[in-house]
Amino acid sequence: MKIKDILDEIAALSGKIDKRETLAKYKDNELLKKVIYAANSPRVKYYIKQIPEYTRHETQTNDLDFVLSELNHLTERHVKGNDAKRFLSNLLATLEPDDAYVIERIIQKDLKVGMDTGYNDVIPGLIEETPYQGAKSYSVKGVKKLFSKGETILSQLKADGTYRNAEIKNGVVTLTSRQGEVSHLKGAKFLEELTKFPDCVLNGELTIDGCERYEANGMVNSIMDIIEKEPTRDDKTNTKKLVTFEKKHGSFNEALQKMRFTVWDVLSLKEFQAKKSGLMYGLRLTNLKNFLEHVKPTMISLVETWEVNTIEEAMHHFLDTQRRGLEGTIIKSSTAGWKDGKPTYQIKMKLEMNIDLRVVRPVYGTEGKKYEGFINGFELESSCGTIKTIARGVKEDEMKEFTEIGEEALRGMIVETRCCGLSQNEDGEWSLLHPSVVELRRDKNTCDDFESAKEIQEMAKSLAQ
């Protein structure tokens, strides 16, 4: 039976259960498993957006299995740009129409059978599933429970960079996202340093030295996009991306070399594959420190870690990171293991407070972007003028409403904001940490001053404890 016939049979069914039951009939078909994997694995990319034109060769015919194996020339970048398109066109031309359709669907990463998920439920382990240990959202109850156990609690910086796993095996490094997609950063110094580590998996995040985290995250993604496509003479689009990057951020190669990998956990390859580790975090952290001391990397760092004995100490570390303009902290039990998901022994620290401020002027969406011309934020200040900030986070329907009200009418109105506290820069100027718009307060004509904002912050701190 042809693979396309099987795909058509599954696609014709409407219910998920029926689709899975039908797939189960063919679960021992090795070619079908190869097709499903090639189309759905997040680790497999073909770097071609559109299927090139091709004309069937009547005198030359290859089978689906052979052409499927030839796709590795695309995934491993043996051919790129227009050469890759010509390569794929020639391959497709050697296939019978039904098999060519299957290859087209693989390249597009969509078999069109209505089963974006569920393959592993029928054929266990067919598609890699990347485990990720996150943290529970902040709650007073959860924090108190964590500290009530009498365990050593660690408070670690959450810089909110670009998360990546570094899988190291025999000196070969594979960077993967939370979703399991492979990231390419060829030429980065930290990547070369990772090759000196023993076989293991590191959990960490990418930042760029000297850059604010918001800018750095965008730069990291741009760098990966450019390296992934590797500009060639016939790839004008990607060459343009490189030029645009350097106009905005300076030298591409300098940015690549300033990329830092900050790590906070280490697992064996076996533990990572099993999605769990029974080794206490304190011991895993010690192992990680030993690896770093042995390798002595310059662009791989251990996350900032404080040992805290009370909730007050944990809050002190959190507020210290906030004053430095960083994202915040995560508190962790030093005796806990590692598992996929968001365990109760890891909690994001958060100070949340609401402040009313007056609109100085509305802020519009970025030119050339989706919300250009729409009001999507506000420049705000306290009644005394001491606190000055820009708050965004406006919902789409509110953008339309605010834009209809108009800039002049909005000036001087009161906006309720939600933030993570007050912030003071090196020049002594005050603002809000990570402010967002809650609502326009049409029922008020007065707002908070600096002193009332400080009182609100102190109250939020006491409630958090």
C-alpha cells in the first residue's frame, strides 16, 4: 500500500480517536514511520519555504525511500540556496506523482492528515519530546510551603534570556529550544567551549554581553536566523538581513562572539532522555561548578545564586535584581530532583503592585509593524512628576478604542498600571519595573505621587511575605 493512500485514509477521518486507531493499523510500516518522523520532528529542517517547479522524468524513477534518504543533503546543508531548490526539483522529478506529493508534504512539515500531535501515543518514542523543567508561578502559599520544609533554598537570577539546552556527546554540541528545535550558532565562542565539556545536557539561556535583555533576545534570534540560512551569492534576502542587522546592532561577528551561555543545571544524557533525575539539585549544581572550574570557559557562566533561609531573604534577592533592571529570581529546593514540567519545588518570585499614573502622551505601534498607527501604550508620570515610565501591554480591542478616543483627549487622563515595583537608574530618576496597562480610569482625575507609590510597594512586600 502506498504511503499516500495511508495518509489519505487517516485524513478522511474526522475524529482524533479514529485517526489514531487507523494509524495503529500501520504502526509496523517502517517507511511510514520514516515519513512521519521526517515531517514532524522539530530537529529536522529542510531550509526551503516553497516547493520548486519540476517536470516528471519519464525515464528515471526513484522510490520514496531512496529520495527520503537523500533529503539529508538539505538537512545537513550540503546544498544551499538555489542549489538546494534545484536539488529538490530534480529529486521530485524522479518520483511517481503520489510519492512526490509525500515529499512535498515532508518539506512543508505538514502531512495534512489532521494529526499535529498524537503520533507518539500510537508509536511510542517516534518523535523526540524535549523535556523542560520550568517553575510554578508565584503564590504566597506556595512560597511559604517551600520554606516550611526546613530545606536549604536557593534563589537564582532569572535573566529572561533565550532558553536553550546544550546536549554534548563525544564533543559534539546540539543546541535545542524548549520545543526541541535545533539552533545553529556556528562560530560562537561559547559553542566551541562547550565541546570541552564531558557528555551531559546543560540547561541555560543565551544573552549578549553589554546588551539589555529585550534587545539581546531579538539579536540572538536574528543571529540564529542568519546563520541557519548562511548567506550565499544567490540568497539576496538573507544577505539583506545581515546588512540590516549590522546597521542596527553593529558588527555581526562581534555580536556572535559576545554571546554568553548562562547555565543553572546539568543532567546526564540518560537522565535527559528519561525526563527525570533523582539526584538532588545541590549535588547537580556542585557537578556543574566542577565542570566549569575544569573547562574554565570565558563565555559560559554559572547563574547568580544566593542561599536563602527565609522568605525575607528571598524577597531581598528578588528586589536586588529588580533594582538592577533584571527579570527577577526563581527559588528552588536544593534537595529536589529534576523532572519535566513545573514542579512545586521551583517558584518564580514576583512583586506585583498597581499604581495610578497620568497620561503625558499616548505611544503608537512601531512603524511598519501590525499595530502601526494604533495607540498601544502610554508615556506616564506620577502627580508630582517624580515617576516617569512607559507602559504597554494594551489589548487589541483597547488599542482601537484608545485610537478612536484620540491623542488629545487621552492626555491628562488616569491609567491604572501593574508593575513589579519602583526602579531608580544611575541618574536617580524613578520609573516602574515592567509596567503594563490595566485600564483607563475614567472615574478618576487624580493619581499616585511618589510617596503613595512607595507605600503601595511596602504593602506589596509585606503581603508577599
